Amino acid sequence: MSKAEWENNEEIKIFREYLRIPTVHPNIDYSDCVAFLKRQAASLDLPVDVVYPANEANPVVVMKWEGTEPELPSIILNSHTDVVPVFLEKWTHDPFSADIDDEGRIYARGSQDMKCVGTQYLAAIRALKASGYKPKRTFYLTYVPDEEAGGFFGMREFINGDYFKSLNVGLSLDEGSSTLDDSYYVYYAERTGWQIRFKISGTAGHGSILLPNTAGEKLNYIVDKMMGFRASQVQALKNDKSRFYGDVTTVNLTIVQGGVQRNVVPALIEVVFDLRIAIDVDLVALEKQIRDWCDEAGGGIEIIFEQKDEFVPPTKVDDSNPFWTAFEGALKEFDVKYHTYVCPGNTDSRFLRAIGIPAIGFSPIRNTPILLHDHDEYLGADTYLEGIKVYTKLIAAVGNV
């Protein structure tokens, strides 16, 4: 297709309109986004609700496509409406203009993560309705806020309310990621997130004295052990090329704080580590190991878990899960390559899996640089249109399970 053809394509027009709504952190005003989604629901003749599970600043928009057997557990097609901040000086295009270049690349924050999926759902339903298809199961299209800030004012609160419980959800589809080759990634689980603050106390005094049991010595011990653990995971990836990023535990030092003056040995130093723990790790044993390291360092170290997620069982991707069988069958029918993986990051799917609802993470983006949260984020117009065709098959397949 030519640039003019892409610009005049109705589905791409809808996508670009959505991208131009700056639902960007911090302090997001979702009012224009809600109005846009209401118009889309009206164009598809779908009833729509707006609910506020956490507060008035964080709306969840829910569209309903009723199935012929509404008593069956429903399916939610989830996407988040918020996007991460931008650094304008790093972009070659205005991040909220949705410019298309001559190669069909649509530049915008959210083009990959994940406004594309939100409008691809709509386009797929438009195509299915036009073909006369009617699903057995009811679909709910949920557009949630706050995912990029953790989902604590969006999906986490939404699933705890009576409104969500009334939906009788049996499956959730949500975001995945782009791939560099011609295959798709399908995510069936997520690692467990821990963020640990070590408050390290020690002997204080003059910087000219070799004081015993200082906070700096203990800091050195803890950092050495944590970074050694990190190095073991880097090596594990190198040793087994079949492993994916989500198959190992990531350990990253993110904050160091302490000291008041250059010649004063501090009484307290704090260090924070972000861990994303592989699903095969014994969490109890890992916590004990970390606490043992604190004792070995000399004691006087308080551990504060600023985030301590519980283990969430993965969604089954085998014949025991009829939704997976249908999903996989649709991908095979489309004749595309795909791989099932543990998602390296966190998405709203973790909240659904935690309450026993199967959740599959999937974004139909292939042969594309991975630009989630990056500068000059873009999605190819042809890739976007191909994704609509993929979702059309997927939605039809799982809707009739």
C-alpha cells in the first residue's frame, strides 16, 4: 500500500485518532479517551459502561458483545489506555501526532504498548459482525487505566468489585510484545515481582578512622551477593540458548541512598533491588537466602519489601485448556509461527491469573523492533492491519469454545 492508501484506510484512521489522545503519565485526564471509546462502541452497536473501581480519576470502559449462550463464562478482551512518559527531544516525530512516513511506520507513544491492541479488537469485531458471525460466549472489551503505573488503580481494584464478578469471566486476552522475526510470542505466565529495600545500619564516625562494622562494609557484602546472583542468571541465559528472558530471575540495583558529608562515616545506607523471579524458583528458600546474607554481613540490616508479589500459577497451554486449544488452532489456521513464553515484564494478566482466570498475553506484532517504552515508538501500518486479521480468527475461535 502507498502512504495515501494507509492514511485513507478507515481502521488506520481510528487507530491514529486513538494514538493522538495523550493519556500519558503522570496526572492523566482520561475524559477524551472515554469519549473516543464511547463513540467506538456506538459505531459497533455495543452497549458500554464506565465504572470507577478505585476513584473518579481512573475510569474503566467496558463494552459488551453478547453471545448466543450468555450463560457460559465470558471472555474479556483487555487493554490499557495509559502510556508512559516521553522525552520530546529524543523523538523525530511528535509522539502524539501519529505521523505516517513513506514506509508506513506510524510514530506515536502507545503504538506498540498497547493502543494498537485496543483498536484491533474493535476492528476484528467489526469484521466479524459484518460477516454475520455470532459468538456463543459473551465478550467484554475492557479498557483499563493505570497499568503502566502498576495497575493498582485499574485492574487490581476492578477485579475486586461486584461489577467484575457479575461478568462471569472465563478467559482474558491481553497484551504481549513485538518480535524481531516472523514469529509471534504468546505469554502464559509472569514472573514474581519483588522490590527489596535493605536498610543497613553500622558504626558511624570520622572518615579518617578504620571503624569496625560499618554500613559501607555491609553494603559491599550485600551488593556482592546480589550481583553474584545476577551474574548467575546472565550466565544461565548464555549457557542455554533455548531460554527466554522470562525463564530466569532478573536482579537489578535501582537505588542507593546514604551519607551526609564526605568525611563522615554514615550510620545508615539504603539500597534497593528490583527482582523479577522465575516461576520455577522456591520463593521461601530465596527469601531465607537473602536474610542469611544479611546475617553474614554482620547483622543490623532491616529488609523492607516495597513490593512482594505472591506466586501466581501459569495459564495452562496444553490440551487441558480448551481456550488454549482454540487459540492455538486459530494461529495454526493463520499459518504463523509462534512461541509460548513466560512474560519478562508485568501486565494486568497477573491479577486475572491470581484469581484463577486463564489469561493469555498476545500482541500480533512481528518483524518489528521492540520499542515498548522507547523513543520513536512506531508500528507499521501493514503490521497493524495484519493483526486485525489475526484477531478476527482468534476471537471467532475462542468465542465458540
